[in-house]
Amino acid sequence: MVNQKTDAPNVGFTHEDFAALLDQYDYHFNPGDTVAGTVFSIEPRGALIDIGAKTAAYIPIQEMSINRIDNPEEVLNSNETREFFILADENEDGQLTLSIRRIEYMRAWERVRQLQTEDATVRSAVFATNRGGALVRIEGLRGFIPGSHISTRAAKEELIGEELPLKFLEVDEERNRLVLSHRRALVERKMNRLEVGEVVIGAVRGIKPYGAFIDIGGVSGLLHISEISHDHIDTPHSVFNVNDEVKVMIIDLDAERGRISLSTKQLEPEPGDMVKNPQVVYDQAEAMAAKYREQMAAAQQAASEAAAAKEEAAAEPEEDDAED
């Protein structure tokens, strides 16, 4: 009997084979990806994160939150698993740089766009002021309130720390512009309690060639020069002085643009009374406003009846055709 000797295969597994196997199953991570990672080491100015790569990824403290933090443990806990944004490709040591701030930043813009779509009113405290206006934070994003949209008699510097109701004017992530209005929020709130045809008492806060700005309960309305009197007026200065107390009637409320339009012209018992004797206008303001509201209601009723008659007339040929 002849014994046959067979060569056994070489089953040795080298370090090179193991490295090649790791490369075969290694995930490819790219900047801009969002990945799950587990915190396994917290350092004074950052943390090491296991995201399944061959080398632990790193997140510096400045990338841990959209808000300023002093200690990584304000945000991260050991062995916590959460989402991370890959901020930068591997460095010379093969280590990726991660960010939580970028995820919060993207989600914050998404939220403020939704709030703008809903025309929501938000509240935020002023943290700084400059020559142009005031600065606030909305969902962690820095927002700007132009001086023309701050509706308060206090100096801007006195607003620091004060919480204000705000409306969105501009939300532009690409240009990193978040612009808000305090005035619009106040006007909307005030508008909810005001009606067209209502007489209100206000104070003249500013006079321009085109009209006078009247403060009514903390919001500003415009009394256009064409709505001061039936008589021609060259300049509002000929009728009003700053700080004059006046009675005016609301003739339009534009909540979307935050504007209130006012009139004394519609309150004149006789054309030109605002120029000759404003007190007569103020004394009879409520009675004249009641007449104005009656006229408006009659005009609306006539318009509705005319529209209904037009619809009825348009429908008649169709009925005739059906009978044929």
C-alpha cells in the first residue's frame, strides 16, 4: 500500500491580511455626511467619537453647540450615542472632524423658515445693540432688528436684556440674514383690538412732508397729508406740532406690512375744519365716525347686491339652455 502525501493549504492570517479585510469592510465617510457616533472619551477642549472608522473621530468644543459653552460635559455624556456632522476630511493622522453645531444650525434655519411661513410671533431677549439696531437670538441663530422696526421710546442701550415680541421680515440662510421686526409684532397685537372706522386718541410723534406719525397706544399710524383735511394743505406743520394730542379715525389696517392708516379729513363736520378749528373736529369726531361707518356699510351692501345680481344675470342663459 502506498501512502500518498498531500500538501495542506496555508491557513496563516497575517497582519496585512487583517488590514486588507478592514479596508474591505471600512465605511467611506465624506464631509457633509451625518453619522451616528458614540462618545468614548471626553477631553477638556473636545471629545473622541467612535463612528465605525478605523480611527476615532474628534469634535472640538466650538463645534459642540450652536450656543457658546465652556465645558464639553454641558453637551456630551460618556457612552452617549447621537448624530454628528462630518465637518472635515481625514487629517494626516486619518482622523475626521465632527460637528453638532452644524446639525443644530441647519435645523434652526429649517425651524425659522417654518415660523416665517406661519407668520408666527416669537419672543427673544436683546443681547446687544449697535448703531443700526438690536441683536437677538432665535433658535440659536443671531437675528437683527433694524432701528426703524424697534417700537419703543427707550434708548436702544436700555433694551439689553429685555424680551421683545418679534415678527420675521427676512429669513435667508444663504446670506446668513435673519431680520426681525418689533414694530410689526406690536402693530399686529394692537390691530387685533382695533377696527376700521374707530376713533382713537394719539400723540404726534413725528412730522414729515407727506404726513404726520401718530402714536396710538404704543404703535405708530400714518396720517397722510391727503387725509388731514378736505382743504388743500401745503405741509402738515401748518396743522400739527410734535407732541400735539389728536383724535383720528382708523381708515385702514394692514397687518402684513404692520401699517395703520389714519384720517381727520373724514371727521370734519365741514370741509376745512381741521385747518380753521381742529377742536370742532375733535368734539364731533365720534358722531362723524358713526356716519362714516354707516356710509361704508351701505357701500358694502350695495356692492354685495350688485355682485349677486351680476351672478344671477350670468346664470340665466344657462337656465334657458337647459329648458330648451
